[in-house]
Amino acid sequence: PKSTYDVRLNFLNRTNKMSPIIMNQVDIDKLNIVVEKVVAVEASKLEKNVNEKTPNDLKAVLIDKRIVYKNRTTWIPLLFIVLGLAINTVNLAQGNVLQILLSMTLMFFWYDFLSGVLHMVLDNPEFINFPIINDSCLEFQWHHRIPTDIISKSFLQVCGDLNMIMIMLLCFYLLPKSIFCCEYRSSLGVLMVFNKILMSYFGQYCHRMSHMPSHRRPALVAFLQDIGIMISSKEHLKHHQSYDNNFCIGSGVCNYPLRLFSEKVAVNKYSLLIFFVLALFGDIPVFMYILGKLNMT
């Protein structure tokens, strides 16, 4: 006989003709049912091995009754994507081609590196109850148990995982410019802000496609993975085999530099978190300052 989990999943699978808004919630409900199923299996194993310590991600659901997957507001990433493309289009019309190329290239590499730092932070079991990032940590660590979660919900839902970060970034860059040491609101500065956001969403797409079965991957994605613009399934699989390397989820080109960096910086569990927060909010002003010194602004 089918389990109650399978019955509920089959019922939700029959709702595939509903509106996208309802389907977003259905996708999340289905993932949370899978979580319940995994928890039931793991709890049974723990009962047989009473001396085995309960992992933090399992304890959060089994004991603390936390919900792993949540329905994200999808209009927020859609708004940021439209704004980012509009700003690039305006700059293209104004002839700022070199500025667009410079900001996109810089953010392409910087995002990949920063995504690896964030990944290392969110994979840390000790942060699963840490304020602000606790829900992100929980979902990220359950991604190891359910690797297909990222392809079981819409792309905008995947981008929605960054909603809090994007809103915080927007609020930060709306602060009075007098508190910064450079003109980060110049044409190049604004381009870098929004291309950083676009690259963040591109990174979410890269991560999602690295888990997508080959027959469901568009030909262009397969090509970009082959030439190293997007991280390939083969490269990302290395992370899911050991969980201690290959943390970058954009192109993966910064995995080696990140490993060298983390060996020097990760002196305690808070060091990478502190670096990420400083880099998240302070990177654009720093880049603008350096580019200004190089007469590239």
C-alpha cells in the first residue's frame, strides 16, 4: 500500500493545471512532504542507534518543528531583473559599452567567488539557529539531503531565496552617498550594483541547471557549461560527494582561489560570515575607489 506521503504527493501532482501562483505553493508543499518522508526514515534509524547524535538539520525539523521550504515572493526577483536589464539597456543606448563590459566581467568573477563564501557559511551546521540566516542555512543544508529541490520549484522561486539579501542591498545603496569614500552612484557604479544583482540571479540559474537532468537542459546551457561560463553537473557533483570543496555555484572558476582564501581567512566559524557581510555591502564602493585610482571610471 502507498504511504500517506505518496498519497499526498500524488494528489498535489494532479494540480499541475492551476495558476502559477498556486503552483508555487504546491511545489513548496510537495518538497515539505518529501522532507517529512526523509525525517521519518532518519528518525527510524536514530531509534535503532540511540548513541548516534542527531544532525542539526534533522534536529531543526524533528524536534524544533521548523519548516524547511517556504513560498518566496516571486515579483521581487522579477522586478530586480527588469531593473537590471533596463539600466544596461539605457547605458547601451548611451554608448557606455566599455562600462557595461567592465562591470559585467568584474561581477561575473566576483559573484562566483562570493557565492562560494556564502555557500561555506550556509553549509556550517553551527549556523542553523543563527539569527537572520537560520532559515537559509536550514534550506541549504537540506539541499544536501534533497539535491533535486532546486529543480522541483520554479526559477523565480529559486531566485526568491535571495529576496532578503536584495532588499538589504537596495536599502544600503539608498543611504546618503556622503558616507562613502567614492562616487558609487556614477554610471559605472550603478551598473556594477545592478550587474552584481543580475549575476546573483544568473548564479542561481547556473546552480539550478547543474542539477537539471541532461535531457531537460537547453542546448545553450549545455554549451555554456562545456566552455566554463556555467558550472557543469560534473564539477558541482564534486561538492555533493564530500561537501567540503567546490563551493562556488556560478561558473565555478573561483573554486581554487576560494580554497586558498578560506585556508587563510577561516580562522574561526565567524570569520567567513564577517567577510561575507563586509564584502556584500562594501564591495562596490571599494571597486569604484580602486577603478578611480586606475583612471578607469
